[in-house]
Amino acid sequence: MAVWGDQFHPRSGATVSRGPDPNCIYIFGGLGNESGMQERGWRNFTGFWKFNRQTLELKKLHTFETLDSYQTISLGYADRINRFLLAISNKPNNNIPISVLSVHPETYEIENESTIPNSDHLEIGSLTKPFIGKKTGKLTVVTRKGDDASSGTLIQIHTINYPPMDPPPVKFTKLWGRYGFGFAALMVSLGIIGFRWKRNGEATEKQLGYVIAIDEDREDNPYLSHNFAIQCFGHFRLYKFGKELSPDDWVSKKARLLFIFIVLEGDGGVAPQRIRTEFWPDSPQKSAGNSRYVAMSQIRRMLNPFEGIILTQEHNIFLDYNEDHFSDFHYFMSVVRANSHGDISQMERALQLYDNGSLCDDINENWMDDIREDIRSKAKRLADNLSQSYQASDQWGKLGKLGQQVLRWDNLDDDGFHWAMIGLLNSHREAKAKSIYDTYTHYYSEVLDHPFEYSFIEIQAKYGKKV
């Protein structure tokens, strides 16, 4: 085949994708050198190429000079947004998480960039390219960890709200066919059609979603048994002397948000400049400082007589907890810091508080997204530690429940599915295992557009051998 065009040096590990022109394939990167002789060493190429399958022309379109430190790469193309999607995992010693870029197909400008939290130890998976889910509208990236045949390879599927996409609209006829008749029957039986007005800054329990179920017994309820308590998992709630304070008790919504921001920043505290960036980005420094002072004064009045919990050190603002205080987020983070050396019961308690994975779910600020992703990854590490303990001690019932909890965080979590199957099958709960299997494989085929590779009988043979 006689290929013509720009000079293309020999390489390995390049990533190839289709693109906006159906007659062309697009190529990025690869490992090699200009001479093609391995003994002269190699480097990462950063050129972006187009090969026309009809004219056999190979043309260099662009060079991404800043993307030269990658370990593995994967190039995809999303028709729906007409953008190339480039996933990059950096070299392990760089301690840099996986990056996901969207590239304009005409200007080759990198328009958006995001990272997958705590992915610096992962590589881009080769099973599928990054793509936008048809039904979820989310960017989906497959990663892998480990390549030793004796230890196996962990495949993980990450779905993130990037690039910004709205879920595909549901046709009214389809929506009515699914829910309409049941809804109509409900309205007839009630005989009521109500109109509900939402007050500014106020949300109902139903609108806010899941609420952590806590024991009503004051002695066993950490939020009620402490003089001052902060609940972050589920809705954000504040308690003084066992009584929950209403969001309406706050003088301003921004003061409440700022307090939540300080709580979630943890023991390290938050610098004034960071507060200005998140809360008053368009205000001059002096004006932003005055606004912060007013908001902090409102927070202290709200916390009275526990305003002493707020301290400042080297200009950083943080919370100093003592035995009269309780914060589920602070407790969770203290268990995370103990890592695998933590007490099993403490790790179980931390995940009990975290439950279905919601964190301040009544807060919709942009800065919450990264915090939620980070806490999710920390919860996953706790779950991994617990799973090892459960398997070592043959606690199959607990392992099955743990797997189901992790699947509530992410319907396609590979570990959650693995733990649920082992735990349930070795607890002789085949019917429950089959139900979990059906749900998991349904989501799997929807998101990845191809069926799950194992039948339930094969799963039984694979995971049901522990006892």
C-alpha cells in the first residue's frame, strides 16, 4: 500500500479512533523516535494525525506539546458533541490522576479538561474508548490496575459529568406509557390535584432525596447525644443540644454555604483566598474580605454557644472538635486516616454513616462535585479494607451486604459486584445473588452497549467455591 503525505515515524502504543470524517481514521501519540532504531531510545510522540482511507494520504493535523508525559492513552470520538475525547494516564511516579480532554475537531483546541480523582495508580483500559453514554449523557472511561496474570487485572468503569451534557430527553409518549396510567389511577383515588409552591431557598424532604436513617434512641444517636453535632451525609443538618436547627434559622444562605464549605475542608482548614475564589470571585479583595467577615460573624452567632469551635491558624479557618461535638464527616475522615490499621468496627461505623453515598445532597454548588468524588474514593478504600477482613474470616453475610452497598454508590462498580456475588452465593442466597446479577448486567449492557461476558451459571461456578 503506497501511503503518501507527511512523514510518519515508526512507533508503538499509538491510539486510533474514528472521527467526523467517515473516510478517515485519526491517530494520536505513540512511543518511538525519529530514526526508527530502538537502540537510540524512544520518547512519547504528541502528534495528532489523519489518515484518509480512500486517498491514502497521511496528514499531521496538530502537535500537543504539553501532553508528552503520558503512560497510556486512549482516543475516542463522540458524535453527539462532535468532539474527540482523549484519556491520558501519566507515568506512575508523577502522582498525577487520569486526565480526560475534549478536543475540537477543526481547531484541535483542548476545550475542557477534567481528572478522575485518586486515579494516579490506574492506567487507561484497552477494552473500550472514552465515549458519551447514549442514555446517561455522561462521559464513560474504562481503567485498569495490574497486568500480572497471577494476580489478575482490576477493570473499573468511571462515569463523570464531563464534558457538560444533558441526559437525552425522554419522549412524552414513552414517559406516559411507563408511568401515566399508574399516575392517573393515583390521582383518581385521591381525588386531589394539588399545586405546590417552593419557597426561595427551601426544599422539602422529598426534593432533597435520601436522608440517613439514625436511631431515635438518644443514647445511640450521635447527632442527639452530643451537645453540638453536624450531619453531612444525607442532607446537611446542624444540631444544638439534641435539637435540629432549620435552614431558615440562618441569617443568609451564603453564610450557611460557607460554614458547610469550612466543615468539608477538614482539619487542614481553608485559606481566605480560597474562600474568595469560591464565594466572591468577582469582588475586589477588600470587598470580598468584608463580605467574609460579615458571613463569619453570622456563622458564629448561629453556632452560639459553640462558636469557639471555629479557630484560625496562619489565616486558615478550621473547626476544632472536642468530646462535646460530633461530625459524621469528621468521624469518617478520622477513620480514613487510620487506613488499614483502623478498627474494623470503626470502619463499619464510618460506612454506616456514609450509607448510600450522598454527601450534603441538598447543596448544589460546583465546589461540591470534587469533594463528593474524593469522599467516594475514600469510602471505596474503606470498603476494600473491610472486604479483605470479611473474606479472611469467612464473614460472607457481611461481605454480601458490603458489595450491595458499594453497588448503590455505583451501579457498575466491579468490586461491589464481585463482593456481592461471593458473599451472597457463599451465604446460600442464590435468589438474591441472581437479582443483583440481573440488575448489574442490565446497567452494564446499557452503558457499554454490549452484553456482560458471564452467565449467572458461570458466576456461580466462579464465586461459589469459598465454603
